[in-house]
Amino acid sequence: MPTNGVSALLTALHWKAVCMSNKAILENISEPNFTKNFFDLLKIQGCKQVIGVITLPNDTSVKMHERFGFEKAAHFKQVGLKFGQWSDVGFWQKAL
């Protein structure tokens, strides 16, 4: 998860985080019901929205999120510190 400004926002909003790598998700897509079951489980737990936080640029992650029905909701410039570099961070959102 990005540090500094973005993580402070997530903490302030009392969000729950599920961190999954693109590789882990893509390896499980071969099971037809993986994403449906994942989103159903979130619904059962009372989640109304799912937010994907992506360090930008990252075309692979953007395409994957959009494939699952996420839409771009925000783009923050130079707010994420990753590997010693300040990066843009995008939020993708999906209503459940």
C-alpha cells in the first residue's frame, strides 16, 4: 500500500485493506468463479464499495481492475512513496 498521504486517508476513513498482487489474482482467474466468489464474500461482510489503489503508471493493473468492473475514481500526483521514489496513485472503485 502507498505510504504517507494515501495511507493517512485510508486510516482516517477506517477502511479495511485486502492486498493482492496482480500475479496472485491472474493465477486464480482460471477458476471461473474466483472473482464472483470474492466479491460475494465482501458483500456478505457488509462492504458496499471496493477501492483498488494502484501506483501509476501501471497499465497491467489498470486493465485488470477495469476487467473486473472497476472505474477510475481519483488520480493523486506524487503522493505515494514506493522504492524510494514519489509516484502518482490512482483509486479505482467498484460498487458491490
